[in-house]
Amino acid sequence: MTKTSSFSAPKGVPDYLPPASAEFVAVRDGLVGAARLAGYGHVELPIFEDTGLFARGVGESTDVVSKEMYTFADRGERSVTLRPEGTAGVMRAVIEHGLDRGQLPVKLCYAGPFFRYEQPQAGRYRQLQQVGVEAIGVDDPALDAEVIAVADAGFRGLGLTGFRLELTSLGDDTCRPQYRELLQEFLLGLPLDEETTRRARLNPLRVLDDKRPEVRELTANAPLMLDHLSESAKAHFEQVLGHLDALGVPYVVNPRMVRGLDYYTKTTFEFVHDGLGAQSGIGGGGRYDGLMAQLGGLELSGIGFGLGVDRTVLALRAEGKEAGNPARCDVYGVPLGDAAKQRLVVLAGELRAAGIRVDLAYGGRGVKSAMKAADRSGARFALVLGDRDLADGTIGVKNLADGEQRQVPLAEVAGVLRDQLG
């Protein structure tokens, strides 16, 4: 009779369990590894922050702040929010600890869970896993290109190929205000519903991000930011494209792109994978030149990205590819008797100290059951030790791929396994 738990994970929160969790870890570590190669240092962020940080930093008019945040009062009656994204928290940490007054740019990366109250579906979770980077303090098109190239390298390093990079420029203070007025005038002349009209007055750019077909049809001829860039903003964007060309990073310019957060300026980008259906974005980011000052820091620029670990896992599966090694261990010990178990416990410790992953058959199970467990573990070799082997000072090393077993001196088994495992 199967016993069922009276508890289950919260709606929209995925569990990652062995062996599938090996793929999750490989994707997360692969994306982080690409950032490490470019000199990004790790920052560990709080899971929750003062609600005002996100309201001010992300933007009151965004869906993230207005509809999706997990906000609650703590025992001290302070309003706190589970982090919906990473950039605002990084900015707070950089300002609080004075990193903005040291060597620039400040280059940081992070990984972990973020929280948004959305309608769950494949690739859209209420607890989503992301890898992010932020490069703060230098306004240089070459740095924009580096950030984008790091994300591109992270995906490609995992074997992902069926994605495309879309990017645009959202302008800056030299042209954004004029464009905002132009777009607002256009939108307010349309027969929009009351809520969309309110959004057009508050933040007209957000209306271009509306996914409803009827709104998309109405805004098909809306003026586009790319057509109204100032000379300086246009030159900045052209230099970013030039650097990407030199780096060999393919891209598509998408003049209608609007990211879901208010702080983006100039270079803005998204990685899209059509194998995921509606939730096609696997990561994205952009420049946020006014954010630090908005949060009480210095007038410093910044650029960063957030890449979805969950969605990258799904994208790999859509391409029929795998990442990571699902094997729990390299070597599985099978003791035949109590004395053999005592010796194998010590040997397992020695092998682990040498960097070899080792598990043992615990609980006094029989040989047949133990060998089945060895196969399920994914190990390449089984170590079979009995009383006669102990007396002879040897141990059986069985290749689980071809079934061949040979006796090896106990004193030499660590070296033999290191050689065999490469």
C-alpha cells in the first residue's frame, strides 16, 4: 500500500530531485561559470527586502510591483517583499557597502530563487530560479557587449543552439522624454479600455508590451523609440552592435521590444527560444543608467541580465539535449559482511578525500540487491569486498558497463580508480 503525504509543494513551485536535479545544477553552474570567466564576483542577496526598494527600483506601474509581488508585514509591522528580481537588491547592497566608491566597474553575479505571484504554467513558476550579473559604474558600449556575450556564451556552453538574441535601445534622458510625449499622444488617441488608458498616462511604453491581440493591432503603427534616438543614444547603440559583430555574437534588432521593468535605458535585450511556446524568453536584461541615483546612491550607470535556469532546462529538453551527469557517484561499495563494511567505510572516506564520489550499500542488503543499487546509482565501478578478500588484502573492482571484475590490492585501489576514472 502506497502512503501518500498530506502535504505538497505550493502551487507553481517546482521540486528538482535526483536524477533530474543534476541537469538543473549543471545549467545553473554553467551560466554562473560563464560570468566567472569574465571576472564577475559572487554576491549573496537576501531573499526578502524592504518593499519600498522594489516599488521605487522596479517601478510602481509594472505588473511585477502592482500584481505579482509576495508582500507581507513582518512581526515588527515592517512591509517586506520576497525578491521578484535581482538588480534592485544588488544596487542596494552596492550602495550600502560603498562598493560604488571603489574600483569601477563593480562586476557581480548571483544565482537563486525569485518570487512572483503569476498563473503557473510550463516555464512560468511562482518560485523561479535565475542567474544574474550586474556591471555597475561605467557607461561603455563595450561593457554592454560583454554582458550580452557572457549570457550568449553561457547558453552555448550548455549546448543550447536554438535561441536568438533580440535587442534594441530604449534611449536615455536626451531623447526619452520627447519620445514619451509622442507615444502618449498617439496612445491617448486610440479607443483603449480604461485600464490601458490609465497605463498609457502613467507609463506609455508599457502599453507596447501588452500581449493582447486587439491592443497589438491598435498599436501596430505606434512611433518606435529606435526612430527617435538622439545622436548620442544612437551612436551608443551602433557601437554596441559593432562590438557584438566583432565578438561573433548573432542578434536581431527588435524595435518593438519592451522589457517588463521600468528601470531600463539604452541597450535592452532578450534571449528567445521558440521551442518553449508562450513562455519563450529564457533570459534578458539591459542598461539602467538612472537606477542607482533613484535608490539614493551615486549617479552611476549599470547593465545586467537575469537568465532563467528553469526555462533553460526546458529549452535543452526541447532540443533533445541533456546537461549534467545524473550519476550520483563514481564508485559503489558492496560489502559482504560486517568486517568488510567496516573496511569499506574507511576506504570510502579515503576515496572521497581523493575527489572520487563514493556511495555504499547500507542496511545489510544481499549481493543481488546491492548490485542493483550500484547500477541505479549510475556508478562506473562497484567495489566488492568479502571476508576472503580481506584476508588476501584485495578487493574486487567491477566495471558496471561490461560486467568485468578483477582483484586489486587494497593498498592500490585508490590509484587504480583514479586512473580508470580519468
